[in-house]
Amino acid sequence: MILFGLMTTMGQDGNGDGRVWVWQDELQDALADAKIYTSPKDRTYFVRPAFEEWLVRAVSKSAREEWRKTTSMDAEERKKIYVLLDELAALVSKKLAAHIPSAEMFANGTEEEKTMMKGKITGIEQIKIHKIGLQDKNWRIEKGDDGIPTGRRKWGYVWYKKDASLVDFPWCRVFEMYIYQPYAGGGTYGASEAFYERRWLCGCPK
């Protein structure tokens, strides 16, 4: 139902959740990504970043239930969504173990830069880091429309697994981060700082 130009969570009959059709479309897209996935050599993601939360809801009963509580789906709508989530979970079970980040993603980075990256991880004492580092050896210079630098960054990653007592799925994850230095003028740059970008599910070391 549309009210004052906004979609409400109420279905057309006054029951259910009016967003279900959007979620179905997103899940179908996530399924399409998972079905054609063959190797991490072809792409870094198992499903596109926009659909990563669906991947988590597919493999984690607790995440699925937590999300369900934020909706107003009726039993029939929930069944439709859960069928798609279960289908996605089956593909994860079949394929995700092979989705291992490449060594090149961690090939660079100083100890200082790695320490900055670790400093951005909440609850770091509850995870086991398998690999950490920067993919970029050299800075990526960013410039404004006038051609003057605005800053520079290096992209990096953290491959980790959360303590088994805190999650209800067996998979590892990758944090995507970057080290950034703002332009300070005169060809110089400011102090480095680490920033978190996103994370995704992946396989664990064999």
C-alpha cells in the first residue's frame, strides 16, 4: 500500500508485509549469482554486496529469525521467502567452501597498517584471524574535478572466523578495509587511518 508516496509494510489486503515482492526479487537475484558462481578466480564475491545479508539469513537461523521479527509477514509470505532462503542455503552448502580469498589480497602492508586494520574490528578478541594485509602495494591517488589530489588509499582485507560459540554457521568471513591519507597540500599527505568498507561470507582454510 502506498501512503503519501511511501511504501508501507502492510499488504494490499491489510495483512502481511507489502515489501515481500521486493525481497523475492532480491533473493532471486542472489540465487542467480550463487548458481553461476564457479571460482574465486572469476570474482571476489559469492553474491553481490547488495544481497550479502540474504546470504547470512540463508545460513544463520538466528539471523533469519532476528530479521523476521522486523517484518509483518503472514504465514504464507514467510513460507515463500523461507523457500528461497533454503534454496540459497543449499547452494552455499554446496559451493561456499571453495570461495577462498586469494593470497594476493593480503600480499602487502606494514605491521603498523595491519595494526590499524585490527583496531577497526569490534570484538577482535572473539575472532581468529587467518590472514590480514593489503592488496595494494602502491597508493591509489584520488583527485577532484580540478585535478588536485584529495587523498590516497590502499585496499586491504582480513580473513577471519568468529568464535563458534557466537555464531550458528560454520563459515568464515572477509572484512574489506582501506588505509586512507588525506591530501595536505604541497605534494604531502596526512596521517594514515584505517576504514571499514564491508564484509562477506567465504570458505575457511582447509
